[in-house]
Amino acid sequence: MKLLPVLEPVTDESCCVPAGAPVLGADEARQQAVVFKALADPNRLRLLSILKAASPGATCVCDLTEPLDLSQPTVSHHLKILLEAGLLHREKRGTWAYFSLIPGALDNVAGVLADL
């Protein structure tokens, strides 16, 4: 049986120098995690690309089902998650909902990543 050497405690103070202050506070990190979770779905990314291409006007939810080959309730679910993440604006017109990107929302997401 081979014995392993006993490690001596490290006394060099440089190993325990605290890292710099975090760029994100705990609350902001939780808020941004909601956004990144919303973006972590291929259908939601496709929805954002469709809505961005349709700018500057709003797009009816009825026009988003065919390009994604998804049912209207599924598209509505994905839109709700993007809306709650603060990426979309919703406008009700009669029985239909129209969605558009919030100006600067995607730039803010990119900025958070760039600041890390």
C-alpha cells in the first residue's frame, strides 16, 4: 500500500486574495438570468428574429404560427415568456395580440454580456 504525502498548509497570502467586485449584483443577476433563460430556446430565438425583421411595426400572433410550424397556443406561450423577460411589447387589437421588440432590449442583453 502506497501512502500519499501529507500536504502542508499554504501560508502564501496571495492565494486568498479576493476577486474583484462582481459586475452584477445578486438582484440584477437574477433578473438577467430570466432574460437568458427566455433566450435559451430555439423557437424563442426564431420569434425574436422574425419580430426584428418585421420592425418597426407590430406583428400579429396569427402571423407567427406558420413560419415556426407551431400551434397558436405554443407560439403564445413562447411570446408570453419573452414578454415577461422584458424583451417584447404586447398590444391588444380586438381579439388579436400584436407583438414588437422593445427598442434597445437586445442591445441591453448584449451589453450585459460585454460587461462580464
